Amino acid sequence: MNFNELLEIARTTLNPRKISRSSYAGSVAAVILTDKGSVYKGVCIDTPSSMGFCAEHSAIAAMITGRETRIVKIVSVYKDGNIVPPCGRCRELINQINDENYKCEVLLENKIVTISDLLPEMWN
């Protein structure tokens, strides 16, 4: 599966909405392609007091539930459909759940990079 297909899945996964008096969901969507060819999706949940989580975390949790850990490609989009890179916390999580994930390709707005490119001075 190529990045254009993953990007389309991410854009159709978006579903920004208010879910409670103070919380929102679905303003960022992430799509993961694994080494086994599986596709996992997730959306963010934004809450007060930092209780929510990123779309990448949501997609990773679905992947772990599916008994997989190796990410080959990942793309994330904001509610306006524009591509957004994973935040630092997400980059670390991607890197830590499988020793080969530093090779994971990340689609940015105008290029493809790896998690290793985004974490040039890894601590481990």
C-alpha cells in the first residue's frame, strides 16, 4: 500500500466532534501500515488535564491489540486534511514498541522521512 492510499484512509477517518462538555475527538487521524500489510487507524481525544491522547497512540493501541508491533509507514492528518508529523511523544512510542521501527517511513507535507530522521539523537 502506498502513501497516497494511506493518506486517503486517514482523511476519511477524520471525524472532528465534541464528545462531552469539555472534550473533543477526531480532529487528528493516523493510519499505520505494518510489515504484515495490516492497516490500523486511530483518532485523537482532546481533554482537559492532559487525559486524552494522540491519534498515533490510538492507532498503535489498535495495532498492539492485533498482535503486531512493526510499523512500516505512518501518516497523520489534521481536521483540515493537511498532513501533520507525529509529536515527540509519538515518535518515541513508535521507536520503542519495536526495535526495527526506527526505519518506519513518515509522510510529511513535502517528503518522506524515517523515525530515525525525526529522532536523530536517540537516547537508547
